[in-house]
Amino acid sequence: MSVAATTTRFEPLLHRHPANPILTGKEWPYPINSVFNAGATLLADGSTLLLCRVEDRRGLSHLCAARSQNGVDRWEIDSQPTLVPNPKEFPEEIWGIEDPRITFVPELQQYVVTYTSYSRGGPGVSLALTRDFRKFERYGVIMSPDDKDTALLPRRIDGFWALIHRPMAPLGSHMWISYSPDLRHWGNHKLMLEARRGAWWDANKIGLSPPPIETSRGWLVIYHGVRHTPSGCLYRLGLALFDIEKPEKCLLRGDSWIFGPEAEYERHGDVHDVVFPCGYTMAGDGDTVNLYYGAADCSIALAQGSVQSLLDWLDANGSCERRRESR
Ligand code: BMA
């Protein structure tokens, strides 16, 4: 690590929107506990859809859609839950469904939603297809527990669909990528990005945050790292870049986190010190990224940044994986 990296002031790459938090439980049309960790996408008419994780007053989560013309305010929230756990047909959803990520897949002309289904056996990964966020075709569990933090890449790689996910293992929770011919059967599993060890901010447990951003340089990945401290966990965000045709190959990874809990609504809530993005939209300029994140498991906030600046930061501060040296 260079001296400069340790002593210069960090210029923020992601800027909090002044209207933050942009959605809270107070706006909800029916009684809930909290709303956070939303998947995001642009709809065909240019409006923004957030598929929000809503925790009810039993502690179980479902998903609810909110739509806005500008992606910041005047949200039209479905008057009833949009996707509810259906444990009769899908027993793995018995304790709720959480943390959706949305990928629009041009080949299918559908949105693929991957989400955590909380089963008696632990959290697993489920997948559903939709054209309109009103009707869903559920595929059920595609990755058995413990596994979460998934998103599908928007197109096939060498003829196979590619899914990033985060299985939990006693030696650490790392990001993996798996391939499938049909979105149902998954194999060819590859370790994609490892949690570091020891004192690092992203030691022991990392996971994909929003779906990867496709750039001319590769798949730009914003991931979360979890630091365990005596007063609880700290969720922060880091950056890495992966090969466009071989997405398990890490090209660059930043050493320091780029965004962490600082604002009051991120520091204090049902779970303190959590920033947890599950979705982004890209602005018309093709560079501005609108990152939607759950704050302290209580509200949804927005931060904006430039893809070019994120890539420039990685060029200046990232290195290719140094597995043996750094851990
Ligand atoms: C993670 C996920 C997120 C949650 C975070 C902090 O493990 O379950 O849904 O926001 O913990 O509680």
C-alpha cells in the first residue's frame, strides 16, 4: 500500500441525494415495520421501478413495487404487497422473501428477479420472471441454503446464463459464479472474489450488491464487505472489475471501501451501520449511475456517481488479485 493511499483525503465517488432517505415506511399504503434493500430497474417508459423489501410487523419480508417518473420522489406504491411468500407451493419461502436484484434480459424480453427465500433450512436463492412486475413466473429455489446476494448477468456467456451468488462456508463467505443452460440447472461453479482476512474491511464475508454494471472495460461490480466489531457489523461497499467474456476473472480490485455508513439514517435504524444496495439505474448520459440502497434496514436512499470516475478510481487504486500477499 502506498503512503499516498493512507494519507490523502478520500474524494467521495458516490454522492448522497439531498432528498435522502427517499422512501421510508411512513409512505407505505398499508401497515409495515420497515422498507429497505430494493432492486431497481428502468421501465420501457423511462420511469424507475423499485422492488422494495418490506418487513411486516411479524418480522417477515415480502416485496412491493414503487414507481416514479424521476426516480427520486412522487413514488406510486402498490396498494398491496406485489410478491408475497407462498409457502404452500414454495415451502422455502416460509420465513419470507428478501433482497431482490433485477436484471432485464433482452433475449427473454423479461425481467429476471433473484431474491433470498428464507427457509427453515436457512436463506437460499430463488428466481422469478416477470414482464410487468404484476404477474410473476416463479422457478423456486435455484441455489440451496446458505446462499444469497445473487444477480443474473443480462446475457449468456459462451451460451450459458451466468449467476453471481454468495454461498456461506465455515472458511469464509465468498462470491461465486455459476452457469446454466436453462436458468434452472446450475453448475460449472467458479470462485469469483474472495473475502479478505484479518483486519481488512472486507474480511471473512463479502457479497454482490447490485447487479454488475456492463462497461467497455468489463463488468464493474459493487460489493459489500462486512466487518464484525464488538458493537455489531459494519456494512461497506467496495469495487472490482471482471473480464467481460470470462466474468470469474478479476481484473482489478480496490483495497479501500468507497462508501460506508456516515449519514444519520445509515448509522441508526433497526440494524445500525448498514448501507446495502440491491439495484441501480443508468441515466440517459450513459455514465451517471443511480444507486439505490437500504439504510440501516429501515429506509431506502439514493447515491449517484459516474461510471467513468469509478473506473478511473480502480485504475488508480486497484490491483489484480494478490491472493497470497494480502491475506
Ligand atoms: C444481510 C442481509 C441484508 C441486511 C443486512 C444487515 O445479511 O440479510 O438483508 O440488510 O444483513 O442486516
